[in-house]
Amino acid sequence: YKGQAGGINLAKLAVSRVTGLSVDRAVLVDFEGFKKGINMLGGINVNVEKAFDDYEYPIDGMENDSCGKSQQELDRFKYIASSPAQIFPCRYEHLSFKKGLQRFDGAMTLKYVRSRHSKEDGTDFGRSARQRAVLMAIKNKAESPSVIPQIIPLLTTMSEYIKTDISLAEMQTLVLYKDELKIKFYT
């Protein structure tokens, strides 16, 4: 699992072992590319199935911030705090999603699919359902006529953020026959 294809092959192996499904091809998009891609589409409309709040969504770059607490305070807190957000409030932000159709930019879409600390919908099943909803919203947006002029700039920009083992010929076939193939998205 080394070299240029090592990461994608390792990801396919891990998914195969966890799910028991054979993974023939994969597409990996890093977080920055994910956000940029959504923004280049002009945002997406996502149907939020369940309203939820996540009080422990990590703020990027704050992972090691002591939030102004001394080592003595930190030592004391670790025995009495019920959540990391109580000890390190500066490391987390509160996310709140209301039920219904909502317009998300790239940053909010990423938060929506990554959120995992909600009492209402913080399970892996909930997260998987949200990821599927976002994939369908991206698919719907990408199929709209308004996106056609953006396809070449989008693909050019996204090429630096995407790794895949799908050949160009396979991509063309997927696009041409997507309805007949009834392509399923797995997250």
C-alpha cells in the first residue's frame, strides 16, 4: 500500500473488510477540495431529514489550545468533566441544523456530513444518511443546466484534490450510461 495508488488501495481494502463488499473503484476527495467543489457549484440544496445540534464540532487548528487554562486546572477538569467541550470550550463550535430543505456552501456541507456528537443524530448511521443526502444533492446540482458552463473549470480545479482509480474511459461510460446502470453511491 505504498506509492501513488497506495492510499486509495488501502482505503478500498478497509471498506471491503468493514462492509464485506467488493470495492472495485474509488474516488477520494480531501476536505479542501470538497468545500471548493461545492462552492464552485454555487452551493447545494440539502434536505435535512432530522433536526440536530452538535455542541462538540472541532474547530480546525484549535486541537491543542489550552483555552487559557493552567496545567493544574486541566488536571482537575479531566476527573469531573463529562465532555471535552467542558474542558476546552475554545476548541469546539455549536452546530445547529433545522429539518427541511436548506442551502449549504462548501464549509457548511462539510460540517453537516462530518458532525458526529449530536444526541439527536450523532450515530454512524445518521452520518451515513447525511452523506448520502449530500451526494444526491451534488448529483442533482451537477445535472442542472446551469452547471454546464462550470464543468471544465470545476474539473480543472478539482483535479488537484481528487485521487481515483477510475480511468477516463470508465468515467465517460459511467456518465453516458448512468441511468441504465442505476449507479449507487456508498459512503
